[in-house]
Amino acid sequence: MGLLNREVGEVELIPVAKGIVSRWWIVLIAALLGTVAMWSQESNLSATPPLTEVVRTYESRDETALLSLVGIDPATVSPFPSFEHQVLHIQEPATREAIATKTGFDSSVSITRSEQRFSLLDTVEGDGKTKFTFLSVGTPTYTFWCSDPSEDHCNIVLDEYQLELQKIRKESVVSGLHRLQLLLEALPIHTQSNLEKIEALKAAKSLIKGELALLSTTTNAAGATVSTVKTSTYVFGLLAGALVGLLIALQLTLIDKRVRSLSQLAKRFESQALLGVVTNDAASIQHVASAIVARARSLSLSSVAFIPVDEQTDAQSMAESINTATSPMGVTVTSLVTISAISANDLISSNSGMIPLASRNVSLTDDIVATWSVLEKAQKPLLGVVLADSKS
């Protein structure tokens, strides 16, 4: 089979590690991107302002209860609109827009009214019968809820909603009293009792204020809060990004067929076919020159020629450097063009031994194998492969 070993070996750890190290910048960039991703998460949290919830609870005053002193049942006073519908009216878009325009703040506000509660009383009468009576217990309460980034804004807005509700309550109750007064005045017979009730209704209308008594106020933080990402999160982003970058570098290394060391060619060529690596160290030229002279003498050759495996490899300058060391020992080193540019006549007529020359980190393994195969099929004496440092 000659010096070319066609068995492709397994992936070697050292060349792969060198390939990953040469791509360290990929790992660094990926790690930085992971950290930036964690930082952007912190920015999103910090950019979202917290909200403040202000909740007020008011008790409504039963301002018609004293009418019972003159024999008027307060339940006969029917406010219009009703107390339940007043809550709906004050939350209409037109009312909200008017309050927002007046205060200059468009806070989120909602109002609820508690349900009426009743108590069941049972009374045992003298004849053994039981009488059941339903009585209303307590007075309804109103709950005002506001949400805004500023607590002061909520307080201002809630004050306006409270005043608006008091105004509607007053107008509706006064309207109910007025209708009841007109009803009594329309009766054909005016007894002393009816006259007292009419006078009481007139007096009550001036006393109605629609007042609400504040019971409690609570303030709570709501919504997203300003927070920072912990150090452990940044470490996680850094390590996760570095791992992704490492996997990318590994993938690029495995698919990269550029030659970085002679060990990568050990599975393609026999050991005696690898003549050495020429680096910036002057001693490397002497070592490669001695290997070339030894191989040339074993093949009874006095002239050898470098064949570059690609256009990026400078075979002429390399031949001049090596020839300086080999010519005193009776071996002349020259250079030819790449295998793809050399003519069949020049290749056959040349009596020199052939040395494929590749550039480290630049030349591809397939180009080296292809050059070797062409020279081998042309039955040219092959001394081996030389790998030159691309920086030399």
C-alpha cells in the first residue's frame, strides 16, 4: 500500500483540544451573551414600575331613619336612582373620564357596595303562636379600590369619587323625599298627622348630605416589583453560555479538516512519511533538513522538490530555507507549483524526489492526501510530508 495508509482512525483528543483552544473566543462570546441575557432579565424587572393599591371602606349614614318619629316608615322613601344603581352610574365611562380630566390622573378605580343584611326575630304570643319578624341589621358599606404607581394619585382620585358618590346619594334621597311629600300633599283630606309628616319631609330635605363615614384605609404594593437578579443567576448565565460556546467550538473542530499537527496525519500516513514541522525556531529547519537528506540518500536521490498542496502554501521560500541546510550535504531542494497547476510533462520529466508541503492551520487533510495520491500514481519517488508553520 506504500506510505499512504488509507485507514481513517478515530478522533484524537489532543488535536480536538487544540482546535477548541484555538476557538476560545467563541466560548468567551457565548459566555458573555449568557450573562447579558441574565442582565436583560434584570432590566425588564427594573423597568416595570410597582403599583400601589389603596382600599378605602366607608359606611353610609341612614339619614331618613329619624322620619319614624313622625310615623313615616323610612322604607317608603325610594331614592332615584337606587343605591345599587348609583354605584353603577359613578363607574360609567363618562363619569370616569370627567374625574380623570379633573384630577389629571387616569387611575384604575372600582367601587362595590355591601349587600343588605337581615335578622329573623321570633316572638311567642299569648295564644301559643310564634310570630316571625325580619329586621334589617347594620348599614351598607362602600369599598373604594384604586391602583396606580403613586399612592398620592390614588388618594386624590378616591377623594373625587367619594364626593361624586355623596352628591348622587344626596340628590337621589332628596328626590325620594320630594316625591313622598307631593304624594301626601295630593291627599284630599289633610289631617294633623299628615301635616306633621309634610313638615318633617320639608325639614329632612335640608338635612340630607349623602355623607359617607370613613371606616378604614389600607395600602398594599401590587404588580411587578423592582428586583435584582442574584449573583447565582449571573453565574448560571455565564456557565450556560460557556457550555453552549464549548459545544459550538467542538462542533466546528470536528467538522474542520484543516491540519494543525502531524498527529492528525498519523492515521493517514505511515510514521516514516511524516518528515517534520518547520516553525519559527531555526532548529526545526535543521531537523527537517536532516530527515530529508536521510530519506533522499536511502532512495539514492540528490534532488528533491516541494509540491505545495494548495495556493496558500509558499513552497519557494521554504525550499530556499531548507536548501541552505541540505546543499552542503549533497541534496538540492527546489520547489514546483501546486499539483493542480503542474503539467503532465513537467511532472513526468522531473527526476527529483517529491515532498508534499502543507501549511499548518491552513491546508486541508484532503488536499494533502489528494497530492500524495497523484504523485504516487505518477510513480514519483515520495520522501514524505512536511508541515510548515503558516507564520514562519
